[in-house]
Amino acid sequence: MSNKIIAFVDGSIYATSVCDHAAWIAQETGAPVVVVHVLRANGVVPPDVGAPAPLGRRSGVMEELSALDAQRARLMGLQGRALLEDAKALLEAAGVSDVTTELRQGDLLSIVAEYEPQARAILLGKRGEDADQAMEHLGANLERISRSCRVPVLVANRAFRPIKRVLVAHDGGVSALKAVDHISRSPLFAGLEVHLVAIDIEAPAVEKRLSDAKAMLAAAGIIAETTLLQGQPESVLGRMVEEQGYDMLVMGAYGHSRIRSLFIGSTTTATMRACRVPFLLFR
């Protein structure tokens, strides 16, 4: 596995925050940053050569639409390059020297999968440029990417603030264990205040897991607090983040299938709606 930070930016208000979070990781780890902007596939699809001409073809409207689409694609390319130039300038101004930019076109999920083998982490905004900014709406691609990635996914909120206090949602599952192991080995968390919390889980079983997680972090020089609470995870975590001033929430991503989520909802999605901090998600 490579060590690159792969940051996806678009024209949303979250793009600057993505760059700021990428700069923070790069400064703490020395990893290079690759900034990627993905152009959406757009346009009038030309008919097959051997197929009958579509209705309306003779009017010349189809040709005019194709010309307009070509112009739009050219302008989107120019805008994409401008976004990448601005992102690179932000990172370099923050002291990151190893920054490259790449303009791609196609399906975002497929492109993320291409970068994953060389990634230390994938970064993206909580919402895309076309998303409704209401709290109940998340970026359309966020769940798809978080479900599929095997490297950590950092979901940036609107504005970056220095990361000093980290809340870790620990349910004793594989993703939670992976998160604790990552924290214990990553220079990002050295010197940070870490709090492990388990919610609405059978106490005897999880207390041992919390104790083991605390010991693993202590062996890495990270002193962590542990808490066992009851309630709806999204409500409890949202309240803790708001009232106790945590700067980041670390948790497992989408532990159940999409089909099950249709019936019972997703704790991951509900928590991201409730908490206005960046998330570090693990699969």
C-alpha cells in the first residue's frame, strides 16, 4: 500500500475544508497529496450509425444541442482545472510541498476504487456541489464510497478547525478494532485527547473490549478515556460532540447491508446528520 492522501474536490463549499484536512494529515505524516476533481459524464449521446434517425433529427435541433453540450463540456473542463489550481495553491500555502492534481471523468465510485490501492486515506466533503444543504441530506456518493473503501475515509465538514479532541465510537466490532489499531499506529493521533465510548451494548462483553482498546492505545503512548452509555447512538454521540467540544468522530462505517438499512436505517448516516464535525470512517 502506498502513502498518498487522495483528496476529492468539487465546486461545493466543502472543498476548502477537504484541502485543509488534507494539509493537516500531510503535515503530521509527511505523506504526499493527490487532489482529484471528477468531471461528470454529460451530453447528448449520438445515435448508432446503423440505427434509424431519431425523431426531430431533421430540424437541426439535435446538432445544436450537441454543439451546446460540447461547449458545456469544455467549460466544465476549464472550471475543473481552475478548482485544482486553487486547491493546490491552498495546500502549498499551508506548507505542503508534495502536491499533484488530476482531472478525471467518469463514475466517482469507480475512480475512487482506482486510487484506493495507493491511498493512505480518501478525503471528500460531507455534501457535493449539487446536494441540498439541509442537515438531513448527505452527498449522494458518500455512502457508496464509505461502504466500499477498505482504507480510512475522512469526511470533511464545512470548516476545518484544529483537531485536538477525538471521540471514538466503539461497538466491539471489526471496524471499531481496525479504527483503534489505526489510531495506535498513526502519528496523527500522537498527543491528542482520545475518548472511547460504547453505546447501548451489553455491558460485560463491551467493557472488556473497551479495556483492551484502552490498553492498546496506552502501549502506543495515547492515554484514552472510556465510557459506556445507553441510548440512541446518533443522539448520544451528537450530544457528546456538541456539549464536550470534540473535533473529530471516529467510527465504523455501515456495518449492515443496504437492504437492511432500508428497513431499520443506518446508524452511520444518522450520526453524520447529527454531528457537525469531520468523520474518520473505517470498514
